[in-house]
Amino acid sequence: MFLKELEDYPWFPAYLRKMQLEYVGWISVQLRLYRPVLKLLNRFPSNQWVDLASGSGWPAYYIQKNASHDIHYTLSDLYPDSVSNEVKKHVSIGLESLNLLEFQPLTGKQYSLFNAFHHFTSAQQKQLIHKMKAANAGIIIAEVLEPSLLSFIQVTLAALVVQPLTAWAIRPFSIMRILTTYLIPIQLLTVAWDGWLSVLKSKNINQYKELVTDIADNEYSIEVLRLKQLQGNLIVIIAQPIS
């Protein structure tokens, strides 16, 4: 059975989804989990990027802010209202809802996908990369989770320990976040549940390599890397046309 995270269901309260995505995005930026991606940007010819399944938008904003050269990001998501109000001040946002399962990449464009690839089945993951190849488009996919005990422990600590310690510091400040973290701690439970489920649905580097092995050819390259760092390893898939 393929289960979906709570945040993916349309019935999940929008205010809980937004707070959950804001926390996950915010903590990833504080830990600089996506810092290794900055070194990969020079592999791509354009400075224009479209972020898919952006969630809060914090990861894409981090990349835009810290890149060694000027880049411009446009965010998109199935629930675009989930983009953090803090991020909206600095990054362009697609106002219409974008369903990644129906998405058609534009020819020659560049895309990114931060910590959202595991939300989809293996067939859907392959379909997305096939679409990128057909459109001669490039994409960077970054995943912070692996199917391991360490990831399970990290998610548990982030949801049940770090979250209540930092809820007051997340910007923009939210009274609702304070109430659902301390008074009625539903936020702790939903973040923990979605985190645990994400670990179960994640893949290791060998599984990702197997997933894409029959897609790459002499005109389209796909590289799968496991980048080690103290605050948490990062699995990155780099897919792009060979010029």
C-alpha cells in the first residue's frame, strides 16, 4: 500500500500544512542541509530556475540567497498558499496550483525538487525524469532522508524535541503555531507522523541508481550522488541534456 503524507491530502487543514512545511523548510535552512547543492549550480547553463513542489519555499530561497552567482527562482506547488510569507518577499511564486503528476516541463528549462521526490511512487518518479528527458530539460533532485534507523531518529528528534524548542523563533511569528505546539500539540504529532512515513518511503542511493539506470543515454546524463555532511547526508540526482 502506498500511503500519502497528511500534508498531501486536500482535506488536511491548510493552516496545519503551512506551519508544517514552514517548520521543515526553516529547520533545513538553519542546518544548511542543501549547502552541497550550491556547488552543482555551475553545471547548468542558465540562471533561471523553477522549483517544483516548493512547499514553504525555504530551500529554494536558501539556494537563491547563497549562490555564488545571481540566480532567479520561481516557486510552484500543488498548494501554493503554503509558501512562507517570509519567502514571498524575495522569490517569485506561481499563483496557480501545479500538480506534479500532470506537469509537462518546458523545453530547455531548469528545475529543482527539494525533499519532495519521496512523496511519489517509483513509477511516478521515473515518469517525471522521463518527462524531463523528453523536454531536454534539466533538474536537480535533493533528498535528505534515507530508509535508515538514523533518519528515523533524526526525524523523531526534529519533530518532538527541536520543534518545541524553536517554534517561537520561526518567522513569520505565528500565534497559531504556538498554540498547536504547546497548548494542543497537534503540530508535533503531524510533523512526526509525516516524517516517519517519509523515512519509510525514501530510497537509498543504490535504489535511486536502479530507478534511473535505463533512462540515461549518450544524449541525456543522470548522476546520483550521496553527499556526506555532519548535519545530515544528502542524496542528489542531477539529470540534464548532454551539450
